[in-house]
Amino acid sequence: MRYVSSRGLAPDLGFADVLLAGLANDGGLYMPATWPAMPDLTGLHDYADIAAAVMSPFVGDDLGDGALADLCREAYGTFRHPAVVPLVQIDERQWLLELFHGPTLAFKDVALQLVGRMFDRVLDQRGQRITIVGATSGDTGSAAIDGVKQCGNIDIVILYPSGRTSDVQRRQMTTVDSPNVHTVAVDGNFDDCQDLVKAMFGDAAFRDELQLSAVNSINWARVMAQIVYYVTASRTLAESPTFCVPTGNFGNVLSGWIAQRMGASIHDFIVASNSNDILTRFINDGDMSTRDVIPTLSPSMDIQVSSNFERLLFEMNGRDGGLTAEQLGRFRATGRLTLEADQRAEFIDGNFRAARFDDDRTLAEIRRVHAETGLLVDPHTATGIGAARELAGDQPVITLSTAHPAKFPDAVERATGVRPGLPPHLADLFERPERTHSLPNDLAEVQQFVRSVSRVRA
């Protein structure tokens, strides 16, 4: 498999090079040159085996013979549930796909436990070292850190918006005592952190000097690994389900769209937003215009510029990288993106629906689910359950449960009166010492810090 940039100017690369590059050198996101058909999964039931089969066409032999299957077994052996991503029925037509049984209690583990191992294998093969820089709205950072904290070939720096993550989310990043792990509280919001990361990748000299790489969902490997749970979940139901996805950066729901394109039996997708509802406004009304980011009870969705939408836009533009780059430039300049009617008709209408849940409605949904089922759900999952109830009708719907309720105990307790406890391996999280750095939203200062902790040149 070869990979092309969504902006059309970067060289085509193979999987291992795309993994290490993260962002294309023209600022675009890598995409497979073609979409493979779903492999024959007959007789496969173990999640790791299915994962290796689904991802094999994207990886080829870049990792070495049999390596992908071995890495999948290692990665998914870290999960606390034997099914890895169990499906739980909550009423006659609704299911939850629990994606939070990994080490850091969030769906990002499903990809990053694997991606970290892929990084280390490729770097070992090549005798190289890299510096990972990433931005997080809450969950990516801790999952990325956990995925690479034992990797001898990687230094990692994670930027997070100061005061805009939950205490659990922050501590899962700042209490990791590994010499290759560094966290930075940025005086700004998630979009500011994401812009800093993109600017560092856009500085060619800095990027080459420190051998920068990315673990955000701008890295194709993240999106690829998430395709798998759509495949396993859709195989479970007799009817083609709707998937409802709590959505911020668009990477998770995009993975589902790719699974459908490969041949997975999926009816359509519901995008659930919080008060930062740019995607809901776009899907329902054609209004993709940025507004100020509003802090909410579901901070991982507090995003106005959804990076992975660029990959879908590239498809909508007939894979015209120049047109995609031009549109994104206008979007950055004006805060507004406009699509043609035929693009909406082919790619949005009939494929995506959307609903918005503000904090009050989110709390009400957490309360209702607990009262009716006894389950505690986190605020992100609650937006999804609410959107599914609002829009799915008689269609069977699988809502992605993206985080363990204990990651957001204040919101869950506020809604239900019950404070969810952390699993045993994190029971002492609030007793562990924190170490982090606070920096302004200033590219030069952040670059200076990254340079100071990277050991690429050592």
C-alpha cells in the first residue's frame, strides 16, 4: 500500500514511513492510495486476530513477516476485558461499545497500545530515534504516553490546555515517571495546542533536526487501528447498525466511514456534539463556521477545528490535493468552509446525522441512564446515547462509549450522586507526584522546550 497526502505535494510513502512521519511535509494528512476490500474474516473471533487481518492490507510487509499479528496480540493483551471492546445492550435497540478497558480508560488506547509498539519495532529495525510531539484535549495524551513510556527510541512531549482537562486526565499524563515523557500545560485551548503542533511540523528545519513524529489522529496509523472495532461490532448484530460517535476531532467517526467503505455492514453514522457543535451545524445545516471554544463537561470534544475532516474533504474533492489545500487555507483565513451541493449529496446526506447536547442535557442523560439501567456513563458517552435516542428511531444503534466514568467523576457524581471509583491499577493516582511544565501559547518558547528535552541529537 502506498500513501498520498491530502494536499497533493508530498511524496508518496509506504506504511512504515507514514507511521514515522505523522504529518506530510506539505502540511497534509496521509491517506491510502486506494481503499482495500474487507479481508475474509471467516472463522476469526479473537479481537487481535481480526485486527491483524483488517489492517494487513494497509500495512503490507513493512513491519516484517508475522509482526503485525504479534504486535496486535501484545497490544490487546493489555486490556482488562477478554473481548477487548465488549458490546453491552442497554435497551431493545441500543448498545454501548465499551472502548475504555485499556490501561488509560479511554478509546485512544485501542489504537495507541498498538501504534507505540509499531513505532518501537520500526525504529529498532532502522536504528533511529524520534521525538513525538502531540496535542491533547484530554485522552490522547495519556494513551500516547502509556503506549510509548517504555520505548527506548522515543522522547514524547504532550501539550494540553491548562485547566481544561479533568483532574484524572491530567494526572494520567503528569504522574508518569519515565525519563522520555514530558508534558506541557499551554495557556490556551485545545485548538491552540493543535496549532502549535502543526506549526512545529511546518518548520522543516526544526522537524528534521529533532526527527519529529506524531501520535495524534493526524497519524494514519491511529485512524487505521480504530477501523477494527467498527468491523467487530457490526459483525455482532443481525441488522446493519447505525453507529453513534461522540465527536471532536472527527478521527473516530472517520474510521467508521472507512470501515463502511471497505465493506463492513454499517447503515450510517450519528455525530454527537457538545456545545462546541461545528460538526453538528455542518451536517444538519451546512454551516461549518468556527466560534469560540466553550469549556464543557466533555472536554475531549471541546474543539472547533476538526483535523481529520480534512481526510473526508480530500475524498469529497475527488482526491484533488490542490483544491483541498485551497479550501483549508480559506477556512483558516475566514473561519468558514463551504461545500458544493453535489458533494453534500454524495458524502454527507444519508451517511451522517448529528445532534447537539449541552451540559444540562448531558447531565440529564447520565442521570437517566443510571436510573434506568444502573450503568454509570461518562459525559462524552452520554452525549452519544442522547443523540442516538433522539435520531435513531427503530434503527439498531451502537453508541461508542469512549471513556470510563471514573475519568470524569465530578460530572458523574453531580448527575447521579454516585462517585465512580478508579480501577485498581489507578487507585493511587491522586497520591502520585505530578511533574509538568507551564508555557504560554508561544511557538518559540514551546519549540525551545521540545529541543531541550529531545535526545535525538545525543
